[in-house]
Amino acid sequence: MKIISEQQVHQCLNFDKVINALKKGFAKPAGTPTRQVFELSENESNHDAFAVLPAWNDEVIGVKSFTYFPSNSDHGYKSLYSKIMLFNRSHGEPLALVDGTSVTLWRTAAVSALASQYLSRVDSKHLIFFGTGNLSTYMIGAHISVRNIEKVTIIARNHDKAQSLQSSMKSKYPNIEFLVGKSDEATIRSADIISCGTGSHIPLFDGNWLSEGTHIDLIGNHHKQFRECDTKSVIRSKVFVDSKKNVLNEAGELLIPIAEGVFSEQQVVAELSQFHELEMRRSDDITLFKSVGTALSDLLTANLVFKSQL
């Protein structure tokens, strides 16, 4: 059985590889039980959690386990630790233990980029990204890999972190304009794609500000009572998700409008495994993609890493 490190994961992956693997993998039959997320404290202000995500396809069986301790940075630890165990589908033989934290960074960003391939306008030029966390460089890079982005506006609560992200992205993509901006009507109206990867408990922008044809990508929130976008954004949009059963079990972005009686589960147009069947003619519709993570995306990316090590 192979032990595959974080460094090996980063060395063998790029967005073209991962997005292509996800596109092919989500179009094929797979077993994807509902992921299990266990809150480790009854204290409402404590969000420490442990999660288990099983999946399988015709090649491999896998399970990702991770811990999420959002206050860990105060004590010198990472907020998230994760491992993915892979087994041979034919005989159940253990194949590899893969670093799951690095896989999660790549697959999360690649899922958003794959959704953007299907849902955003081909001529999208201006990306707004909310957040400066560990995922930020991956998310921005993934979106740039599938659209001819000319300008990226970074919006964050911490201005110093936003400027640091701006500087690092300018160095990596010298032909793209990177700005630090704020969430106001003029900025939001100018966006072609809005991607949100924050820990915010409240909506990041006013849904009335959205221009027709905007694509919204939401990945930061995993709690029923919180959300990165408001109800207006949801009811103005055609809504898509990575996994209905996971999103409708966890994500306040949809659960809150459902509780308000202005949105229903039946209004979700499709989940990621159905995207290849869509016959979408991209027009002036606002599209919204909510992702909370799927075991299948972990399985496909970890298997891509494993096969690269053979």
C-alpha cells in the first residue's frame, strides 16, 4: 500500500488534469452515500467537527475522513486534517493512503471551475473573489483556467491579507489585472463570475445588485443557519448544486429560502452528476452553484494522484 504525501499530491496535479478527471468521473455511475458530519460539541459557538465521506466507482472504493477545528490557528495547529483511503474495486485490496488536505484544495477549486465551464458565460472577463483563506489561490487559479479572465477583484475583511493575495496572484498571472475592492453595488454589477470562499455567517452582497448573466459560485459555508448569499440571489437564479442530498442537509444558502417558503428543493435544476446531460443555452440567466463537497470528487482526485505514482 502506498503512502502519498501532501508534496506528492501537489507535484502531480494541475487544474487541466483534475477538471478533466472530474468531468469524466461525474458522468459515470458511482456510489455516493450521504456524507456524515458529526458536530463534536453541544456548544453552539463551537463548530469542531469530524466527517466521513465514502464513495466508489468501477475502479476504486474510497473513504475520506477529516477533522475541522476552526479555532486551531490560535493554538498553532491547522484547522483541517484529512486522509483518503483507497481500495481496489475488484477485490477490496488496500491501495493507498493519500493526504486528503491537499486533495481537498485541488478538488474543491476544480469542482467550481467545472461548474463554471457549464454555467458561466464563455465570454466572462471579470471575476470577483471573496476570501483570503487557504483555498483562495486555488479557487482563483481554477476559474482562470476555464475562462479568459482579464480582471480579478479580491474582496475580504482583512485588507492586509487581501493585498498579500493580490501581490502573489499578480506574480503568478502577470497578464491579468488584480484589484482589492469592496462589496458595493458598482463592483457587484460589474462581475461576470462571483466566487465566495469565506467563513462569513451573513450574505456577502445584495442580490439586487447582480447583473443578468452573472454566475455565482458558493463554497465557503457548511452550516444550516449561515449563508454567503441572500435569498434574493437565490430566487433570481437558476440554482445548481454539487450534491442535492449534501447541500440540502447542510447549506443555509438554500435551506433558509426553503424555510422562508420562497424556494423549494424541486427548483434545483441539476446536481453535478447530471451536468453532462444538460442542454443549456447560456443566455442572460443568473446561475448559482452551491457546493459543500462530495466524496466522489475526493475519490476521483485521489485516484488520479495514485495512478500518477504507479
